[in-house]
Amino acid sequence: MKYLLLKHYRGGPQPHHSYPPMDRWTPEEVDAHIGFMRDFAARLEGTGEYVDGQALAPDGAFVRYDGEGRAPVVDGPFAETKDLIAGWMIIDVESWDRAVELAGELSAAPGPGGEPIHEWLEVRPFLTAPPTISE
Amino acid sequence: MNDALLRELVPAVIAVLVRRGANFASAEDAVQEALVSALASWPEDPPRDPKGWLITAAWRKVLDEIRAGSSRRARELAVHAEPPSGPVQDADDTLQLYFLCAHPSLPPASAVALTLRAVGGLTTEQIAAAYLVPEATMAQRISRAKRRIAGQPLDRAGDLGTVLRVLYLLFNEGYGGDVDLAAEAIRITRQLAALADEPEVSGLLALMLLHHARRASRTGPGGRLVPLGEQDRATWDTALIAEGVGLLQAALARDRLGQYQAQAAIAALHADAPAAEETDWVQIVEWYDELVRLADSPVVRLNRAVAVGEADGPRAGLAAIAELDPGVPRYAAVAAHLHERAGDLTRAADLYAEAARTAASAPERDHCVRQAARVRQLGAASRRSARDPSG
């Protein structure tokens, strides 16, 4: 079963604790954080559970159709939008429980002082293809 | 015969099929099919005449396709039974393929994909893997590109500049994925250099070799980006540098300067410096002036400002970027570097943080975050020592 682990720049439940943005950490803390993320992905490749991971730039926009022959409406980018996705990891695992376990581990990435940042990650199951045998 | 040698035969085989009367699109498809069979069967059962094998196998596929549909037959031109052939014509025909694949009517991504397949002899599967897209998507991109250039005559000299631009693009995105696109770009440009004796082709090849020579030093542990000034120059590939410099000198001696020779000259000056501090920035600025004259762009001017900052000091560099649009990619990172060197650490850290937000790649973003963190730490330390001069 595939799950999407969504990382947000902003949004989600009340943060466990507040911490400064990464550019205010020490270089060693930045390295430790990035190294943790990389090692996590490498370990999941090793267990055969890793599918994909991508990071997104913060600036984007909302776009919608505006009728025949008209250019689409573009709204944004929004500097203060409440919910902003930072990137994702897709994993293919045995169960929901395993997905939650891994998301919990990923959320323990170190921050200032080497302490886990307790970041909220959103876990969403993929909808699958319908089964071949349906009755 | 290894895969690389096999791939080198592809453009010449396509050219033979086209000369026998097949159109480019079906010849290219047929050779791709023959190539895939060759990759599967040759390791076990290598042919005595690899090129002959490919021509025969691909030609059979062209004929099969013609027989398969009478509607198609109308579109196929008369098929010559005895094609004229000769090495000179072979070379000219192969060169035409380069022009066709880099045709100005093609979007750059399509031109690159088509070049990799028809000139580079890569399979669709390999090209898809290199660009991290599904194979079916890449197959469609290539066939749409071929439809777009259908009917373009193969016997007309094209613009070498468009070919070089496509190869430059291919090289520039070359460090990632399972297929080494930078190495493929070098291989294809070498092939081109053997067909077209032009200083700019040599210039582009030299530029590629000089950058490729530094490749091992460009990334540190965990894929982190190492800027030129901090690279371990002992790991630079001296053989590639020597080859690149030799090609460049021969090209420059012909006195027909172009943008790739100018870029290669800048790369050669970096390669020539035993340590970052020994870089001849004054001469590099002069080459950037040539580059602005030959191929002006905001990116070139931004890079020139970096060189000016090194040659004449950070204030001069800041004055040079003041004339540029801050929307140019990497503007914030360059500004941050110059402000740091000018001693304005707070401004530098904020600009590095901004550069991280606007970075186009993850390694670049991580690098800028690290720089911001480093400069903020420096700033905090200097504020502490200002408060307590004894400590």
C-alpha cells in the first residue's frame, strides 16, 4: 500500500514547540538535519519501501479556468497562506501502522541543539486500482 | 563491442536508411527497434559486421512497415534498391541528423530527447530514466517531435548554433539519474567535432571537458554542493583539463571567437589556478566582457559581476549587480556573497536566506541555508567580540 507523507512549510495542527527557521540554526545543525533526511530515504530504499521524494519551492500560485477563449485566472503567490506544502515522500509499505511508524521516525529529524523538531507530517493513503476479483 | 560503440553507429545507420528512401521518422523508429534487439542479443551472439547487422535489421523493419499499410505506402517515397554510398556522404548525412534533431521549431526538451535518441543512440527507456519521466511519456515526446519536423528536408545545411545550444543544454543538466547525461553530451559533441571542423564546436567540447574535469570536487559528502573556491583541486582530472585546454588553444588560434570558446577560456583560467587565491580574475573579467559582447544575457552579467567582485573588490561587484534585475536566477546568492565580503553580515545572511527560498534545486537550496546559518554565526560572534573587546 502506498502512502504520501506530506511535509508542510506552514499549516497542520499546533506545532509541538516553536523553533527558529533553518537559516538561523548553526551550520552543523543544518547539516545534521539534511543528513537525517537523506539517511532516512536511503534506509527505506534498503528496505524496499521507498518510492519517491520531491521538494517544492515555496512560491507558486492558484490557477483556474476562466471561460472559453480567456486566459486562466492566476491568484497568488500568497506570502501568508495558512497551508503551504514543502514536499513529499511516497512510501510503499505493509500497513497503515507501518506508514505511521515511519512518519513518526521522519518527524524526529533533528533541529536546533540536535533535538527532534517533532514536525507534523500528513500521512495520506493512495487510492488504489479496483481489485480484479470483486465478488 | 560495447554499448557506447554500438550507440555511435546509430546516426550513420539512420542516414543510410533515409538515403535508401525511408522518411526520417520511420527510419529513426526502425533503428531504435533494431538497437533494442541488438542490446538484447549481441552480448550472447555478437555479429561480425555490427553496422551491417543494424542496417539489415532496421531496413527489414522499414519494409515491414511499408508492407503493413497501403495507406502508408503512399507516403513512403520510392525505395532505392542500390543506395549510393561513400564515407564523405555518410559524414554529411550524419551531420544533417544533428541539424534536424536540433531544429528551431522544436521545444528545447524535445530537441534534447530526439538528439539523445537519433544522434546519441540511447533507448527511449534510458532517456526516460535520465529525465525521471515514464517511458511512455518520453516515447510520446519523441514521436511528437518527429511529427513536428516531418517534411523538413534532410539535405540542407542547418544552423550549427542550434545544435550547439541543444548539446550545451544536455550537458548542463547532466549530473543526476542513472544515465550520465554529461558524459553523453561529451560523447555526442566529440562525434560532432569529428564531422564539423568549426572553432565553436571545439570550444563547446573544451568547455564540457574543463567542467567535467572538476566533477568529483563539485559535491561533498551526501551530495552537498561545494563552491569553486572550496573545491579540492587535487581531485581535478588533469588529463581532461589538458585535452580541453589543447582544443581551446587550437580553436582560439583560428581567430573566430564565439561564446563557447569564451566560456571555455573562463573555465580554463579556473582550471589553470593551482589554488583559488591564485585565480587570474582580471583576465576572467576580460573574457566576460567578450561574452557580454558575443552573447549578452542577465545571467552572463551576473557572473561577470562575481568576477568583478573578485578582481576589483566587493564594492565594485555590488556596483555591477546594481544594474541588474534582482529576478535573475542566483541574484540573491551573488548579492549575499558580495555583502559578506564587504563586511555586512546581517544583510548577507538575509540574502542567503532569500536565495534559499528562491533556489531552483535542492542542493542549491541546502547550500544557501548553510551559508545563511554560517554567516549568522559569524555575525553573532563579531557582535559578541565588539561588546567585549577583551574576550
